[in-house]
Amino acid sequence: GEQVQYHYGLKDLVTILFYIFIAIILHAVVQEYALDKINRRLHLSKVKHSKFNESGQLVAFHLTSMIWCLYVVVTEGYVSNPRSLWENYPHVYLPFQVKFFYLCQLAYWLHALPELYFQKVRKEEVPRQLRCIALYLLHIAAAYLL
């Protein structure tokens, strides 16, 4: 009946690195088996093709994240006992599901950095995407560490 709690540390960096590789593989799977097939049917121009791929990847990621987040919120009891969110604050230790969620979020957004190179993003688009990635990383890392 006792719940194991986890703290952040240097070993998280190795875990994040591992999940970056998993995110790259999942990115390629979504691209190959879903987005490329839809692209072939739509006959989009090169610019629209690139935008469609970026949007498609983000839709897949955000939809998965939303479902996973709702699952964590329900199974950790934050819906049935919302007071647990602020009782005994600051929460130095995290349940496994919450920690794993944060690490996977960080891994996804860190995987987006080499993807800018692999996807051959246009030079005009790079600053916008870097700003977006940096903001996501900043907010997720701050929430995880604080």
C-alpha cells in the first residue's frame, strides 16, 4: 500500500537521452505510416507539405499528451482529491507516472532540435520554431524542477 516517490537528479539526463531516441523513432513512424500517406493523396506543394508535416506531428503529440495527462490526473487522484495538489507543498518527490510524464515531455521537445536539421526546415522558419521549442522546454523543466 505504500507509494514509492521519486526525486529528480543527474540520472534523469540519461533517461531523457534514451527517450529522445524513442521520440525520434515515433516521429518517423507517424511520418511514414500516417502523414506521408495522407500527403500523397492530397498532392500538396512543397511549402504546404512541410507545414502539414509539422502540424500533423504536433497534433499527434498534443493529442497523445492530452490523453496521457488526463490518465495521470485521474489515476493519481488529483480529480477526486484536488487538495493533494497544494497540501504538503513544496512537492519534492513525485509519483512515478508524473515523473515519467515530465521526462517524456522534455525528451519530445529536445528531440525537436535535431529534427529541425533532419526535416530541412527553411531558414526563415528556424527562429520561430526554436523560440517555440525553448518556451516549451523552459516551462516543462521549470514545472519539473520546482
